[in-house]
Amino acid sequence: MMISETDKPSQARAEETAASPPLLDVQGLGISFRASGGSLSVVRDVTFAVQPGECVGLVGESGCGKTVTGLALMGLLPLRSSRFQGRIDFSGEDLLSLSERQWRRIRGRRIGMIFQEPMSALDPIFTIGEQIGETLRTHFRIGRAEARDRAIEALSKVGIPEPATRHDAYPHELSGGMRQRAMIAMAISCEPDLLIADEPTTALDVTVQAQIMDVLGELSARSGMAMLFISHDLGLVSQTCNRIVTMYAGEVVETGTSDDMLTRPRHPYTSGLLRSLPSFTPRKARLPSIPGRVPRPGEFSEGCRFEGRCRYATPPLQGAADAGAAA
Ligand SMILES: Nc1ncnc2c1ncn2[C@@H]1O[C@H](COP(=O)(O)OP(=O)(O)OP(=O)(O)O)[C@@H](O)[C@H]1O
Ligand SMILES: [Mg+2]
């Protein structure tokens, strides 16, 4: 069952959507990986859009397909072992039909990404500034001196104190929070139209997490950059994003405004995510969680994939079960 905002048309939203075409328009995206004995469907029929300058959250538990979706939007899934369905339109271009050469024009330049594993994205043998400068020089015809100035400017934009000194530091010389800021600086250095932020704060303590969220919110507000913010934390996402897309077991189950999702979630999975937020539970009470686990690719059921964990699911009628067994 997929629930979307279009079930409840709003005049204002319809006018807004008609006025500006989406920056990113994902239509019926399907992703399968080649596996022994055939192909494994990991993401199915994912549809959502991001308007220019808009911040959209992509939420769901671990293993729901958020990162795989994000990597597809960056053209980073291996072409030899991945199969795609549907369309990903970005600024009117169909990203799924681009060659690797054409991708290099867009990846890192028009779409930036903060990766879920920050340490694996930073190279330990180059300074922070060299890595940002390299990204800049790949996309712009600039010399080393200008690359340095622009890298320092990016470090300063993400609130790194003494950016000129930090420019010459190696990743291991920075704290976790500063490294994450450096990652954000690298992702925004080419001033992309869209930033994909995949769990940008998960490894950080709560205070630093709040600072990074502020940095991202400010960057988006100041520069007009759109953002796809990927997280398992519905509460965190709702603070920064105006719209939220909920994924479950490789599918989108609900799309709506953050306000609607927090106050009137319509899919039982979104309600379950909401109930398991600490802020929705009285102090000292045990935090409820959704029983069971996300099915893995290959275990998906034919009908509603959430059925096995859904509090509203009903056992099949006896007659229907008998008919099924007889068939
Ligand atoms: N290259 C691959 N081949 C086969 N299966 C894969 C591959 N990459 C990811 N998967 C599977 O796809 C599913 C979705 O993975 P994904 O990393 O997108 O989840 P996620 O929502 O980002 O989870 P998390 O919150 O833990 O980051 C998982 O079951 C994962 O094991
Ligand atoms: Mg992930």
C-alpha cells in the first residue's frame, strides 16, 4: 500500500508544483542486482520529487533501500551488475540514460553527496584541502591558488574555525564532528543544485549532531540548494525537511509534508516509526519499537510488504485460505 500527498490534493500545493518543475523527479525507480541464480530486486517503484531549493527527507529503518536509492541518484551503482527501471529526471535530463562520461559533468558538480561512511570517503594520505581542491579542479578550470581559496571558503561556510589551518590538516587530525563538516564542505564546494546527505550525523554525539543539522539547514536556506536528507530518524528529518518520503522494504509507503507525517501519519509503518521516537514516549516509559525486522531482498511478499509487522493486519479468512490451499 502506498500513500501519497496526491490522495489529498491541496490547491496551494498543486499551484506551487505547476509553477516550478521539479529539480529531481524520480518515477517508478526499480533497482535489481545481479545475484547467483538470477537477479535480486532491492528497490521497486520508488516515486518522489524534489523541487528546487526544497529539503526532502527519505526515512526508513536499516535495510529499507535508502542508500541504494541515493547511490542511484549519484550514478554510483555498478552498471555491470545493476538493472534499473523507471526514470530519474534531473533538471530535465534522464540520469538513467547517461554514459559515464556524461555523469562526470553532473556527479560532484550539480549533485553532491555526503556519504554514510565519512572515513571511507576521505583519503587518509591527502590533506582535507587537497581533497576539496581536487574536486574543484575536476569541475572548474582553476589554478591551485584559486582552488585553495575556494576550499578555504567552503570550510568556513560549514563553520570550521581557522579554515586556512584546517585546510592543511589530514583527516585523522580532525575530530569526528570536524571531519563530517569537512565532508560537507567537499560536497558543497562546487555549489551543487542538489545535495544528498546520507545519515550525515549518525556517528556523532547529540550536540555535534545538532550543530551539523544547523549547518545543513543554513546552507540550504542561504544558497537555495535542494537537499535529499536520508536518515532512519523521522524526528531529526522532520526538523529540517518540509516533506518526507517513507521507505519500507525497498518501496515508498508514504509521502507527505513533515507536519502531516508527524501529526497525521496514514501508513501504519510511519505511525510505528513515530511511536518509537523518544520525544513521543513519556519519560521512563519503555520505548515502543515495531516488532519484527525489515524483510531482506528476496524475502519480500507479493502483497503488502509490511503485513507481517502490521498491527492492523488480519489473518486470512478461513474460506479464502482453504481456496488458496486447494488452488
Ligand atoms: N550490491 C548489493 N548487492 C546485493 N544487495 C545489496 C547491495 N547493496 C545493498 N544491498 C541490499 O539492499 C538492501 C538495502 O540496502 P541499503 O544500504 O540501501 O539500506 P539502507 O536503508 O540505507 O539501510 P541503513 O539505514 O542501514 O543504511 C539491504 O538489504 C542490502 O543488504
Ligand atoms: Mg544506508
